[in-house]
Amino acid sequence: MERAPVGVDPGRPNSARVYDYLLGGKDNYEVDRAVAQRMLSIAPDTRTLAWFSRRFLVNAVRLAAKAGVRQFVDLGAGIPTSPNVHEVAREFDPSARVVYVDYDPVVYAHCDALLARWQGVTAMSADVRRPDDVLDRLRTEALIDFDEPIAVMLVGVLHFVMDDENPAELVARFRDVMAPDSYLALTHGSDTSDPQLIERSSADTASSSAQVVYRSPAQMTSFLDGFEILDPGVVPVQQWLGDNLPTTRMVIYGGVGRKNSGLHDN
């Protein structure tokens, strides 16, 4: 029988653990594997898509680091999978500051254990749906300087934020405190995905932390209001990675925005 840490319900699927399984990880439970297998039975390419999403994250970090950003905040970081954000960012500057934020106790435990030996790399247990709390703690605990550019990663997060939890306001709260030349990268499940897959995943994850809201490309694009949206735009993540990559029945859109000018609140 699988044993779970205190505060973790191994009988309910968890988004980070489902994703970990799709990436080939071992930090998941039977219920997570069952959800993933039902998705894979409808769309076997979902595992490929998970890797596309991970590569999008790596590329977004590299893009910001090449532009001179030296502070990175990975919101809803998930269970660590190499290369991690700090590994990519520190290819450009070994002193780059990185914060991994996640609300799941299993994720936090893994991140904290992984990062214990890395100075300037922090794991934080916090709920991204409470952005003011997260921002305060980034300043006081992780020493993020919002007067300098930062890169915020919201990869595989916003589709777990329900409509009544105001995902657009969440993004706007971070945008408003970001300095010019900061970056924000996001991915999101699209309502253009295969209807059978949407129905199956919605039924499997209802009322759990893995519950998903599939949104339209227009809604996803609106999350980047106030940013300059970089090419190729808010598009299926494959289009950020290269030419001739296969389409998938589950559709995940990705986009990167840059904050170019204007005042920001601190």
C-alpha cells in the first residue's frame, strides 16, 4: 500500500502528480496514474504533449535569461523535473535567484529537499490564487527585488484556477508590480481540444485539485493584456518549439509577454 505524507489524500487525483506520471516520474499514486491512463487511452499523444509543455518552460526561461533577467519565479512549480528552472537560468548567471512556489505539500517537500544545497534558490509553500500573499513573501522571504526585471512562469497553472477565482486578476496583480523588461510565460488547456478528452478529464478530476477549466484562445490571450506578446503569439505550444511537430488531441496553448515600459506598483 502506498503511504502518503500528512495532509495528502492519496485517494484524490492531484495535478502535479498526474503531470509527474506523464513525464515518467515516480512521485505519484495509483489514482493519479489511473487518471493519466484514461487520458492516454483516448489520446496517447498526451504524454508527448506533457514533454512539449516542459520544453516550452525551459525555452521561456532561456529566452528571459538571454535578455538579462536574473530573477525567476516558477508559480505552481510542480514536482521537480530536470532541467529545472534554476539549472537553465544559472547557465547564464550562476547567481540567478529562483523561487519555486507550490501549494501541494508533496511538491513543496520535493522542491525543498532538492534545493537545500543551492544558495539563492528557494522553495515556498504558497497558494498562487492569493497573489498578494505570494508577492509579500517573495519580497520578504525570497528577497525578490521588484524594481528589477523578473520572469514569472505560469506553466500548466491557470487552467486549474476556476472562473470564480479570477485568473485574469491573478495575472494582472503580478503584471502590475513587475518592472519594465520583465517576462511572463503561461500555458493553458484549450477548449479546442478533443471533446471526448475534455469530457473524460473533467469527469475524472471534478472537485479535486486536478480539476481543469478549458478556455478559448481569446481568453488565454487576454491574460497577457498589458504585455507585449512575443512571436509566434499565443499558439499551441508546438509552434514555440520548432517546425513540423505533430498536433495533439489535447491542445495546450503557450504565450510569452514582455513588459516594456510604464510605472509599476511596489
